[in-house]
Amino acid sequence: MKKFFPNYISHIIQLLDKYYEFTASKDSNKIAVIPILLERIENLRCEFASLRDLDDLTEPDQLSRNISNFQTLLMHLEELESFGLPIVTHYQQRFDGHLTSIMKQLCSEVGSPVDTPHVCAISTGTSGHGRDYYWYHGYFDTIFVPAAETFSMLNLPDLLHELGHHILKTYYHTFLDPFIEWIIEYKEKLDKVILLEDIHDPERIDECKQVFSRFWPESWRDELVCDLIAVYCVGKAYAWTNLKICQSSFPGNSIYFYTDSHPADAYRMDIIFAMLRYLEISEENIRKAWLEYATIFRHKKSFLYEHFFPLDLTKKIAQHVYEICNDIGLVPCTENLHKDNTLISKFNRAWGHFQEESKPNPKKKGEGS
């Protein structure tokens, strides 16, 4: 171990030197995140070098701690190799370059207060079936999407949701601090409900409490805020895109189903409708389509669904996000919808054309039986 451990670290440092040399050779005018990648590689190299050069690296009383630190650095290395380097190795102007230029124009149209994130077209998910699909990697300031997204406008409103995650990096507390008070309020209500329902099953009680003590303060609120930012920026087009993704999700998933990372689809649509109302945009046709979809499978709500996902909380969240979006200078979609040359208006028109094409053609007199 006295030789193997430091030699192994030296081997990794040599790899990082090669990664740096390769990345630095690429055109940063095309791949804007190259400076970020170079900084990440250099920082990681320094951390490995500092570990290797410890005087007590292989001392018995320190070895366990040093190996633990080494394993943590390996996780960062894996992150770099799995997501950072592929941004460079898989770059194609037709896909990544085109999508990044779309993202740049969108940032300009909506008045984004942060730098344009890079878009990389190597996500493995398609149409909501893959767990990756559209997703944002904050460590590399990059949005990952499937390559096929260059061929259709219908999914592109989802870029605004991922831009929301990018914006949250800078304005996290501004958007999310009020949730703490709200969560405490609704958790107290939930505790009372659990007592009134006389629930004795420890698993069900634990599930109820964890929804508010763990999920809400972490990932659910991020997703809901990003949904609202997207609706604020692109309007009803995002609602249609979200409906499309819901219909493309894993077979059998209830609209009331939730995971550690995402709240229920039904609640996400409720909060989308709330923002449309603040923007004074008619929600009639999208709500009708959503209700038609929701009734097809007759999914049942859990006995505490309304307490997990309080409907009156959607109004508080939507109003709060609407006001913050305005405060940080984001441009509401209503200012872009009637400008023919904006991507915001094109996305909405694309969904309008899709709706018209989806309508059955009325039979002319004399046709059919």
C-alpha cells in the first residue's frame, strides 16, 4: 500500500493532465463551457496532488481517513469523465451548437440575469421515458438533451425549465427561502390530520412526515419553481410540453405518483395553471386536455394527497415566483407572444398548429356511411 496508493494517485494526476491538454485544444468560441471544464480539471488535479503529497498518506492511523478522502475525489473524477469530458468529445455543431444558439436567443428574449448555459445533445432519455431526458448539470453549467431535439419545436419549451435551474444557482435563497415558513405551516396541519385519522401504521406515518420534512424543502420546491419560471417565460407552450411528457411517462404511473426528486404530475399541472392565471393567459383548452387525460386511467389519490400537495399553496408559490421573476428582470411571455420573430411566439404557434392538426377533419356531405 505504501507504494501502490501514491502511485495510483500519480496515475490519476497524469490522466487529468491529458484531459486538460485535450480540453484546452478545443475552440472555446464554440464550446463556451471549456473555461469551466479547465477550472474543474485543474482544481481536481490540485486536490489529488495535495492528497498524494501528505506526509502521513499511508500511516496506519491515517490510512482509513485518507482512503475515504481519495474515494470522494474519485467520485468527482467519475463526474468529470461521465459528463464533463463528453461535452467536448461529443460536440457537433449541428446539434450542440444549434441548440446552444437557441438557448442564447431564449436567454436574450426572456432577459435572463445569468450567463447562457451550454446545451449538450447526448442525453439518453427520449420523450420522458428515459430518466435523463432534459436535465441540468450545475457543476458544468450545461443542459443535457436528446440529440433528436433539433428536429422539433414541441419539446424545446422545456429548455426554459432547465434555465430555471441555472437561474436558481444565483437566486436560490431569493426564490426558495419563503418555502421554509410555508412547509412548517403545512407540516403542522399534516400532523393534526394524522392524529385525527388515527393512523397507527408506522410506515404510513413516516411517509406522511417525510414528504414535508425531507422532500418539500429539497427537490420538490426546486422543480415547482422551475416549472413556474418556464411558464412565466414561455407561457402555455410549456404547459403543453409538460402534458406531452406526462403522457409519455412510464406506463402505469399515476398522475398522483411522486418520487424523491419530483412531485406528482397532477400538482405540477395545478401550479402551472396558477401561473397562467397570474399572467392572465386562458388555460381553458390546456385544462380541458389535461382533465381528459387525467380521467382516462381513473387514477386514485392517496388518502392524504390534498395534505401532501395543498391546492391553496399553489397560489402562494405562483404569486411569489411571479413577483421574483419580475424583480430580477425576467421578461414575461406576454411581451413576446405577439412578436412574430421571437422563439417564444414560435414555440406557442408550433403547439397551436399541432392542436389544429390533431383535430379530426369533419366529413364532407356524402362521404362515409
